[in-house]
Amino acid sequence: MNRRQKNLYLCVLTMFCVVGLAGKTPEKNFLEKTSNQSWNLTEYASWTRLPDGETALRIRIAPQDPIRDFTYGAHLKLDLSRYKGKQIVISANISAKNVPSNPKSHCCVKLMLMHRDNAGIRYTASSTGLWGTFENRREELGFFVPDPVGENTLLVGIQNNRGEVLVSDLKIEEQDLYPPPVPVPENFRCEYSDELRSLPPLRGAGLRSISSLQDARDLAKEGANLIRWWIRWDPEKPETLDRALDRLEAFLPEYRKLHIKLIPVLNTIPGGRYHKPVRLGINPDNAKGRSLNNYRLFFEKQYLDKYLNVWEKIARRFKGSPVIHGYSVMNEPSQSGRVVYDYLLCQYLAAKAIREIDPDIPVFIAANNWDKPDAFPYLKPLPLKNIYYEVHMYDPYAYTHQGVGTTIENIKKGKYFVYPGKIGGSFYNRATLRNILQPVVDFQKKYGAKIYCGEFSVIRWAPGAAQYLEDLCSIFEELGWDWAYHCYREWENWSFEYPDSFQEKTPAKSPTARHLVLRKYWKRNASPYTGRK
């Protein structure tokens, strides 16, 4: 970074630390404050007193004890009305002994908040992959309390696993976990160039950087005018980034002829996430008090610096290219609890670094919580021109991802979720999907923001998948959003070119119903260069 960038960097970090650490006084230990009768204590759980006199929860599940997919411990209905429209942190000291790891990351030591809104849609904030033997680990959950607050249940214990756990000093506090990197006035409106405002809608799909030119040609024949280009590289091997960028640069003239715009995105952020670190030999258990889904750069400046340097390099490489529509600077951040470098701060610094090189290029900013719609109520706009705000849509997850991973056993047994229909206790149809996206719409209207759905998809064997895609695409059209389907010729089970049956392992001989839905909308596209087909 140059001197100007470094000064900005230090200034922003100082402001962030002052704002981010300011919080309200936490509630008294909930295990102590609430009477034991307020909690629903399950089998294998009991109250105990610590040497300092504080109440603690102990859960003991022996290897021979029968268990099911259930959280054993203590459950408490929470009245969060006093926190309506605010952010809270739920935290506890947790010690564990001999809790085995499990292929299912949710089968672990549990600090979990289950939220159900007035439409019956459920959202869960939870610890994941919390196994092993450790003492006094401070686990935190961040949650934005909506208005209305809905039904909220706190669960503490062990889910579908064994071992011994001691939970103490459980607290709830009001805290702004996601302060704005730069505050904006209440009447702030996003600013866009005339060129962007006159650009025709962009509708396309994701494409891997190892894909061939023929893949792009085939996608263009379908009518797509946008590619979300995945830069595939290994942060431990910088030369792999150079090769990926060389390949992209060589393809740009052909993409221009195909009337396609590109939005590059990194498939891996320097340092990776704690549960899947990039560098070998990292023990994620050493990340005390950090959600394993957090990017390491949220805590470790060396990775934040590498991240900024990568985007500077990419911006220099493609400055002035008419094919590059903009840069999606962070894929699916998942900040949980307090961090050193906030998810939005990191993206703001990346946007500023890019703008030092290419002043007008659009930058796409991701929302928190894996870029889900429910993170938009606390997403803050950035005071920069030509900023798009990105959302990903896979709700309801139990439907779109049925059969992914271990749930494939349900599919083999013929157990499917159907759309439209009841999924996970709630009924889903187009109106439900539109309601899920409402926080994004509210953000769009409040700030005059341009919205881009960078990913949406449904597993190919899900009954009603074509209708699901039709409903989402029609909603995007209604709202004027650009979008990219996930993903083109990446994994066959997301592919609209493969049949609906999971037994089929080769592309369909004629267009699938999902294919026809996407083709219908892609055929509406105009050239993003001339405004004409």
C-alpha cells in the first residue's frame, strides 16, 4: 500500500476500535439470574455451583448413553423485546472434556439461539465444530433482533454427541458488532455514474477460472451477458494467482465479442476460515473465542494485508478493461461475535485500495452471515460511488441443499422436500421467498442502492426446482436486480444441464425444466456494451 492508503488504513482502524468496543453493560449471568425453574433441563444435565458461588450447567453423556439428534442441556424461552431492532451478543464460558469430532459440524458443544419469525420461518445462530477437550473458552453469538422479535429459544449443551461440558457466566449484552467503517448521514443515498444507471440488466451465471472458452461461448448462446468469474488460486502459492490472471486476460477479447461482462471474485481469501485454514499445520482449536467460520483476516493483520495486496494487484492488471464490470471483494463473510477487523471494514479497505488504482470501477460488497438476506438490517452503506450490494439466496436451505453431504441418505430413501410446500415446519412459496428478501428490499429503498444476487441455486433433484428458480428470477425482475446463477459447469448437482434424478450422472439429452427457466430470462438480455442484442 502507498503512504496515503496506510494513513487511511490506520485512521479507519483506530475509529473502528473506538466504536466497536463501545457496548452496553451485559446482563447478569443468565444461569444465575433466571431461576432454575425457568429453564427446561433435559436428561444428562444438572445445575452445579462453582467455587466462586456462581451457578453453572453441567452436561455428562457417557459413551454408552442413548442419544438422538437433539441438544441435551438447558433450554430457555427468551423475551428479547427490550432489544428490538438492536444487535446483541450472547456469550458463555465453556469447558469441555472428551467431546469427539463428528462429520456433521452441528453435532458438537452447543451455544445456540433459535429464532422463529411471525411467518414461521426459522433462523439459527449457533456454535459449530466445537469439539475436544478445553477449558474456559469464551464462545459468542451475534444476533440482530428483528421487529417484531418473534419467538426466541436459547439452547446450551451438547447436540447429538457425547462427553462432558461445563457452561458458566452466560450473558446477553447489547452491542454494535458491525459499526460502519465510515458513518454516513441518515438521509444518505448511494451514488452511481450515468453509465451504470443506463446499463441494461445483467443476468448470467458463475463460471470457474479453469473453464474453457467454449463454456463461455455456450453460456453466451443461452443469452447470458454476465459471468461471475471465480479466480481459483492457492494463497500459499502466489504464482497460482498470476496464472489465473494470465488466463483471464487472454480470454477478455473473446468475452468482449460475446457481449459478456465479468465480475471476478476470489475462491479463497488469504488465510481462509478457521475451520478450513489455507496454511497447513494450523490447529483451529487454538482460535479461542472465535467462530470457526470467521475468516482469519478478521483477527490477523498479516492476512488482511495480503488480501488488500491481492486486490491492488488485480485492479492494476485490469484497469481500463471494458469487460470487467467490477470486483466482488469478499465471498460469503461470516463474522460471528467480536473481531479485530470487521467484515465490512475489510471490504471497505479493499474498495478504497481498488479505487486508488481504478477510481470508477464498481465494487460489490457482501452482507454478513454468508451473504444472506437476514444480514441486511445491520449492513451499513459505504460513502463511495458505484458500490453494489450483494446477496446470496439459498433459502430454505433444507430444500435447496437436500441431499448435499450426509443428507443424501434421505434422497436415496425417497425422502424429499417439495416446493411449493411445507419445509422444516414452514410453508414456502413465491410470497415466502419475497418476504425473506424483504430486508434487502428495505436496504435498497432506504439508500437507493443497486442490488446484485451473486449466487442462487437449487439441487437438481429437488421436486419443484424449476418453479423455485422461476419464482426467484421473477422476483429479481420485479426488483430490478442483476443476478448470476450458481453455477455453470462446476458441480453437476447444481447444473441445469443434468437431469432431475440423482441417479443420472450424465447431462440431459434435451433441456431440463430448470434450464428452460434460466434460458427464458437470459433471452431478455441486451448487450452490456451497446444496449442492443
